[in-house]
Amino acid sequence: MSAAAVFHNARMVLPGEVVQGSLSVRDGRIDSLASGGTAALQGIDLGGDYLLPGLVEVHTDNFERHLMPRPKVQWAEMPALLAHDAEIAAAGITTVLDALGVGEADVDSLRGSAWNRVLDTIDTCTERNLLRADHHLHVRCELPAPNTIDLFEPFHGHPRLSLISLMDHTPGQRQWEDIGQARTYYTGKKGWSAEKFERQVAHAATLQAQYAEPHRAYFVDYCRTHGIALASHDDTTVAHVAQAHAEGAGMSEFPTTLAAAQAAHARGLLTVMGGPNVVRGGSHSGNVAASDLARQGLLDILSSDYVPGSLLSAVMRLVHDGILTLPEAVATVTRNPARASGMADRGELAPGLRADLVQVHMVDLPGGAQQAVVRGVWREGQRVL
């Protein structure tokens, strides 16, 4: 694309309304917006499709899934990154915080091994202009793991680090308050034997007592010192939220109960819920449904979590069910996550902001539902899909 371009015949999704009109881009930034028709003979005719800001993803495990497509099967870093990046872009995501976990006793797992080569690969692919999306880092810190701080070392001072979340997956609390749900997950997805699961549960409380609090203090201090956004994870009780708020967290990721989400809202923490939760109609862990939170005004940000394509599907589900308007739903995957991550230069269609754009075509389905189809993606005015 040249330095200047015009997108016309578009239904532009703005912060408070949908406007039929045109948008011009100059030098990678949105130059102007106009309602109605345009006399431009050249440019990009969107044929009445929606034009959205590029989606902003704050928490996706998709890169990890490409790095280890099966338990203990590790894939080469660059092919994994390129495949992940292509899938992200195809979902309309132009900014992604790759969620990489640190801390696990199993050295054969991704989260129990060093991330140096992965970080080098992200840097190399970015420098060579091989990536479609703008990649940042979200480090998920497993607080009870003995090796969490050691494994965090490659991220220390990394310019791509935008978010740290504090996790505690000790069975019997937070996400795994239901031990049966934890057993199903670890023996199914992780491939643990029943005996290994029982051993890990027995040992988990000891590790939590020894490491969780000092590790928590370390990462809270790191975020304060380095100006990194902080998120809590799987808050279940009001006390969990109160602690996160006192520590300076700005986001509550995947609260498991209505009480926790209400407490987060009351304290000004933005609530992050999973797109798959919306699409499936509930949590795979048996926790609170994201749609129920949205109905009560308690949903601020959607994350694709483990399915990149779930972002747009979740947006359309919230609109179809009459829970949110289209601009409100789009804000949960654009403006809200951008602001929460400290990125004020993107996330909405407004002059001066990055020309990160997504063309979305709507397909009618039986029953009145619609399927969103991504037809084009531009990052800073350059077409990447």
C-alpha cells in the first residue's frame, strides 16, 4: 500500500456507533473518517463490510500450543511462531500478547524449561519483517513452582514485556476448586496418570506454602519498579481481589465466581474473560459464565485464551443474544485490552491512531445468528492478510 489510501463503502465500528462511510490512511496512521459516500475513484471498496480496529489479544496460549502440539513433543521455534502468527492474523488480531508460562517442576514441559530461544526467535522474525501481527509478551508466573524466578530471567528487562499475571494452580482452590475438574484436565490434556495426579496434589500444598508468597512479592515489586501491567488470575473470593488491588493489579483474569467479578468491578480492576466461555455458553472448568458477567456489566475484556478465532465469534454471540451492542462488544477486543496494556496508540478507529484495521464480512446463519468472516487485515496501513 502507498503512503496514503482510502477505505470506502465501509460500515465503520466506532466507540459509540456504526457509521457508513470512508476512512483514509496516511503513513501508517488513520488520517480521517467521513460519513456517507466518497468521490474517490481509487482505494479499497469494502462492499458494505464492517471495518473494525485491529483486535488486541492480551492472553493467548496459542503459541505454546504450536511449540508443543502434543505432550512432550516440542516443535522448532520459528515454524511454531510463524504458524501461530498466521493463525492470529487470520482471526483479525493485529496486536498479540503471547502468553508464556514460567514455573513448573516438570522439565519436559514448556513452562519448566528456559524461553531464551523462543524470545530470540520472536526478535529475529520481527527484525526480518516476517510477522503479520505486532507481538508482545505476557508472562504467566506460577507462584508455587520452585523455579519460577529463575525461569523468568530471560524476560527481565525485555522490551516486549507488557504484562505479568500471577497464577496459582494448586488443586483445591481458584480455578481448580473442584478437584474432579482438575483431575479431568491433568489426566486428559496433560496425559498424567491417576497416580501422578494424586502425588502432585499431595505435594502441591507444600510447594504453595513455601514459595507462593515470596514469589508473589517478587513479581509485584518487579511490575511496580519497571512499569509493567499486572494481572491477577482465577480470582475466586473477594479476598483474592482485594489482595490483587492492593498490589496494583489492573486486570482480574478469568474470575471464577460472580462475587469475585463484582469485587473487581467495585475496585476498578478490568475483568478479562475467555472468548471460548462465551461461545460455548459457559466455562470448561465449571466456573462462572462470561455471558452472565456481561449481562451485569462486569465484562471488560475478552481473551481468545486457547482459540484465536473465538474473539470475533464471542463478539457476535454477545450481540446476537442482545447482551451488548456491536460497538460495546467490539470494545472488549480492541480499545479495552489496548488501554489495559498501556497501548494508547491503537484499539479504535480515530484520527492519529495506528491504522490497524480488519474487514469483516457477515454471513447469515439459520436462526438469525451471524458468522463473522475476516476478509482483510492491515497493520499500520500495510495489508498482512
